[in-house]
Amino acid sequence: MINQTQSEVENIAGNAGWDSFTLLLLISRWLDANHLSDGLIAHLRDLAADEENFDLPSGD
């Protein structure tokens, strides 16, 4: 599901010709400069932990 933020960020990146690595680098630098990295890192760790605990059928 695409939200408004994702749509706008993808539009800006597309118009600027940035690939996903460049976009991630720019976002990371902005988060760090504004002391917002810790919250994002904790959130991503929680998501990753949830993924590890989520069992999907193997399809075998």
C-alpha cells in the first residue's frame, strides 16, 4: 500500500534521477542530522524481528 509520503518521495527521486541507494543514503543523512535515526532504527529492528517470527507456508 502506497501512502502519500511514499508517493511524494518516489516522485522527487524519480524526477531527480536518484536510484534507491542514493535515496536511502539521503534519507539516512537527514535522519542523522536531525537526531531521528534512533527511532527509525528501533522501528526497523522490531519489524525485522516480527518477520523472523512470522511463518509462511513453504508451498511444498
